[in-house]
Amino acid sequence: MTMAYEYMNEDEINSELFCSICHAPFNDPCCTPCGDTFCRACITQWLKSPNNTCPLCRKSLSLNALAPATHMVRNILDQLQ
């Protein structure tokens, strides 16, 4: 399921709800086994390049290991729309 979010005021969004790859609020967020969260499109593109590690902690990572973001993250994002 793809969740695209549009925010009324991005300046008021907590920085922890921003993707560290695109530096924008999460769009269809997913989590890595190491606990980091990214936009699904961003981390997919990252892993399709020669990278096979998490962009933040550099632990080994594959597309198969990605999981949907937690309900808490999705609920917070839903409230910000």
C-alpha cells in the first residue's frame, strides 16, 4: 500500500519525520531491520545503486528486509496532513 502525504506546513513537522535521503517528510515510509526509516522510493533507489547498506548506520541491507513503517509513525504522519 502506497501512502503519499501532503502537508499543510512542513516547517512545523518534527525533523525525525524527515527522510535522511531526500530531506523531505516521509512519503510511504518503510523501516530497516536496524530501525532506521526512509521513504520507500528513496531507500529502493539507494539499494538499486551499488549500495547494499543502510545510509545511516552502514549495516548490510537488502530490499527484502524492508518493512512498512510502524503504526505509530503512520498515525503521526496521518495527523499532519
